[in-house]
Amino acid sequence: LLVTTGAYAADLPTRKAPEPAPVAFSPWDFEVGAQITTDYLFRGITQSNHAPSVWGHGEIRYNFNDMFQLYAGVSGESIKLSNVAPSPAMELDGYGGARLTFGNFGLDVGGIYYGYPNTPTGIQFVTTPNPTFSPKPISWFELYAKPSYNVTDWLSIGANFFYTPSYLNTGAHGEYLSATAKVTLPYGFAVSGELGHQWLGTTDFIWFNPAAPFLAANLGFTPGKLPSYTYWNLGASYTYKFVTLDIRYHGTSLSKAAASQFTGNANAGPNLAFPGQTLSTYGRAAIVGTLSFALTSKDVK
């Protein structure tokens, strides 16, 4: 048995290795990932009844060059909603778009469809504690544009704009605009935050007949105007290789009465100060912890 140390190995005669073959360039790339979070919040409103949620996603990309990329992906999240009965067990999203890079400037444009499999169709009429209408199929879509700019090696800023003609399939238009910032620190740490505003319109006016006589009303609470609100988050993260731990504070300007218009009466409780109104905690402030991982094709080579 011959054992060589590094020094002995350095003294051994060597033969020149052949030149490595050039690596074939492939424009295709992909990413897969998963995460678990203590609360699934969508712009400050819980989608999991303030309970933990598990996510998974996959994305395929085609790079024309270093400046232009097309992509498409799917993601799934465990949810628990109260504005549909019964609540779907998961949210299944599909998205796609294009990413452009010009030096320190980036732009991401595309669309996303929020799907809720196995939800019933039609309109449901909820009678307690306050009569209201709610769409059973709440699947909907948004278009988005997300510019970003790397100010320095450690500071990046960005903006997000989303538009939908029918928020939560209610017929109310919605626009969301936010500003973001991220400070990259040594040893894998980072601090980031977002400040945004959600504008929402008036829900559809529908005729509904659960039995008799005919009833006519807006979806949601009369007169059907969904509340616009401000949303913010601030947090810190630590990344080691492909694993990230994030701790983040989320808050909104929604009152409990306004939040009940998004979440339905199945979650809401009566407002004793104002009879006929309901209260909901689905928009309350929360500190959320998230553990996630993501792998790209470069990581598995």
C-alpha cells in the first residue's frame, strides 16, 4: 500500500493532461424550490388562516443572451380560505414573462394566474352574521411590470406594478404599486423592505335567486366598493448556499371591518359597536418566518 502526502505527490512525475473539451452552451435553464412559512400572507392578508403553509415551485427559462430571458413557471401553496365553501386545499398558480437586463437596470414583465382547484362554480349567498354575496370560483389573473436597479454592490432598489380587471373574480379592478429596497450584508445576511398601496374598485352587480324571490346586490358588502389599503413589510434574511431563512414583519392599514370584506363572513365576527358590520383579523400585523431553498441548473452541474 503506497500512501503519498501532498509533498510526495508534488515530486511525482506528471504527464500533461489533454485540453478539456469546450462545454456546449445551452440557452435553457431551470429553477426548482420549496419553502415553509408560518403564515401565507398576500399583500398583508392571510391566505392560510394565520397557520403555516407549504410552497413549491418550478420554472423553466430560455436565455437568448445575457440581456434577454423568457420564462414560465408553476407554483403551489397550501391555503385555508373563508370566503368560499368549502375552502380549497391549495392554490395553483401559473406565470410567465420576460426579463431584460441593461447594465445595472433590470425589467421583469409578465402575467400570473391564481388558480384554486376543486372550487364550486356559481355564486354563494351567506346569511350570517350579515347577508352578502361571494363568488365561489375565485380564480383570477394579474399583469405585472417590475423594474429594478443595482445602485451599488450592496444596495438594490425596485418597484412592482400589478393590474387586474377582476380582483378575486369579483369584477372589481385592482392596481398595486410598491417600492422595494434591499441591502446586502457580509456573510450571507441581507435586510429588505417594501412599501405599497392596493387600489380596488367596485364589485359586480348581480342577480341571485337562492330560492325566491329574486335578490339583486353587489358581490361583497353593499355598495360593493372594496377597500383600498397600504401594505408594508420589513425583514432580515440569511442565505447559505441555496437555503434562505427570512424573518419579516408585515402590516396593513386595513381595519378589522374593512378586512372582513376580503375574507367573507365565515371568518368574520359581529361588530358590537356597529350592528350589521363584521370584523376580521385576516389583515392584522404579523411576524412571519420562512425557510426556503432554490436550485438552478447551474447548482446541479
